[in-house]
Amino acid sequence: MAFGAPSLKGRALRLLSQREHSRAELERKLARHEEAPGELARALDELAAKDFISEPRVVASVLNQRAARSGALRVRQELQAKGIAPEAIAQAVASLQDTEVERATALWRRRFDAPPADAKERARQTRFLLARGFAGAVVAKVLRSDFDED
């Protein structure tokens, strides 16, 4: 190790101080800094044993940051990219299903707050919600809803 270069554990702690990271994310980001085989795994094991790396906290962080602006499909995709266990992803996405229409409606109201005037505008609003990970059925329900309700 070069003088002054941070250790793997130090690099991992710096990343963790910025936001929650899953073990898989840390492995991807730090693999190029590993000098001896197994060194990274040992450092991450040590951090996990001290509860610096926590999958439930990563899931909670993603839900907290993304749920208001993203649908369950987008949240699932982000959690998969972070290397979260499939069971934890399924549980997190299931917790979002109950509020999916309400969250999509709130997002739609912040962005548009006017029913689509024509097919072109309907397509634009549909693309907006689909791109944020809301299911097609949810988008259809939001755009079909009674716009006079509050």
C-alpha cells in the first residue's frame, strides 16, 4: 500500500459516510483498490459485523428517497442494482403497492394538475408516469380518475 493511500476499510467508511451502501455496491466500488485476494472481503466482513453495512438500512434509505417520486417498478430496479436480496426487495415493493395510486396521483398533480386535453397530451402524461416506474394499470387509473375530486 502506498504511503498516504487510504485503506480499503477507510475507503468503505468514507463511502458509507456519504450514504448507505449495500455490500455488493461496496465490493464493486472498491474492487480495484484490493491489493491482496480476500482483503476486501475481510474488511467488509468487519464493517458488517460492526453494523456499518446494513441491508435493511439500504432498503429503508431507498424507500425514503424514492417512494414519493417513483413507482414500485423503479424502486425494485434500484434495489436490484444495489445487490439487495430478492426477499428484501419483494417485501419493500409489497409495502409500496398499497399507496401506488395515491403516490402516482400526487406526482401527476405536482407535474400537470390538468387532465389531458388531447391524445398527444395523454401520451405525454402517460410516458411521464411510466418512466418513473408506475405500472400501466396505475397510470391508466390516474389518468381516468375524476379530476374534480380532491
